[in-house]
Amino acid sequence: MRKLLLLSLVLILSLTALSAGDRAEFVNLGFSPDGNYFMFGFYGYDSQIHKSYAEIYTVDVARNLFVPKGVSKGTYDYTVVPGQSVEGALFSLLEDNASVRTSYSIQYLETGRPIYIRIDDNPESPDNLATEENPGMNNLEFNDFVNGDHYVLTLDQTREEGTPVSSTFALDLTVTSSDGLSQTYSVGHPNYKRSNVEKYNIDRVLIGPDNRSVIIIIAKFYDNGNIRYMVETVKLK
């Protein structure tokens, strides 16, 4: 009886968490050796449609745009039980994207270097989201200790109330080299409205194998509680 009650409690907590939205698992799938292209994906379980899902994107870093056929999405029938992962959804989708990966010479082991990682005990807490009232995560300063470069990264976001809610954001990046020379970049599409997205957070920043390809990974917080990922990219001069 005690084991039955414990199992019932675990299932109730799992279903409660799923009904409140799910946080996708981000996966760095690698760069091309020259750093010109980057592939990433994420996967999870959608409790609203009772299916596992995966999405894969391949990006032209210099253009900050998806390559042709660089967006792929899939959903899969899968019964969630406590303690199991749905990463098989990503593996299945990767098989369908083998030709894209080959075309752009994406190497799974060529994952670049993280130069900023957001560390937080509770990433979903409203206190940790970038808002006008709490701009802490809007303005970041960090160093690339390998190259000696100093980064200042600012995320400026706006939200429009309505049905559905929509939001936009823009990024300003200033990189100062060890010899004191600075370059400033405007990254992203500030006029592009994303429906159902309430807020954004800078999750991490990578630099590619060429030491010039910068990948800014953004977490998108939806109004139904789901968290998904996107990237903005820039090629340093």
C-alpha cells in the first residue's frame, strides 16, 4: 500500500509539472570546421498533444539566417513514464536531417567553446527573467579568457499585451579585444513579433572553432508555460 501511494504521488507530481508547461532540452549539434554553419536542436514531451517532439535548425552564422532546408520538426507517439527520457525524438529527427548535416559539414564533436553560461537554481522564477522591472539579465558582461576579449551583451525586449500576447527583442553586442579595439554589432530582428511569447532570456553564448563565430542562445518563455530555444548569430570582424 505504501509503495502504491508513493507511485501515485510521483505520477500526480509529474502530470502537474507537465500541465504547467515543459522546458525543452537544448542540444548543441556542432559547427562546420570553418565556423560558418551551426546546428542545434531541442526535444521534449508536449503534454497537450501527448507526444514527444524534436526540432533541429541549421544556421548560416554570418547571415544569421537558416540555411535552405535548415528547419526540421517532428512529433512522435510516446508514453511518458517517470525516469525515462524522450531524447529518442531528437535521434529520429537527426536521421531525417543527415543530408543537411553532410551538406554543411556539421561535426557533432565541433561544439565550440562556451564563453557565457547562465547558472540559476530556478530558471523559471519570475525574479530571474529579463523584464523592465528586473533588468539584471538584460545586461551581461563577461570575458573570453582564451582570446582575452571582453563582451558586453544587452537584450532589449518589449511585450505587447493582447490575445495572444506577442513580444520582440533586439541584441546589442560590443566586443573589446585585448589590445583595446572595440567592435559593436546589432544582432537579431527587433521588428519581428513572436506570438504567444512573453519573455526572453539569454541562456548561453558560444564561440565557434574559428574564434569569430558567436552563437547567442535565447530561451523563449511562452504564455502556456513552455520554454523553447532559438539562436542569434554574428561573425566577428
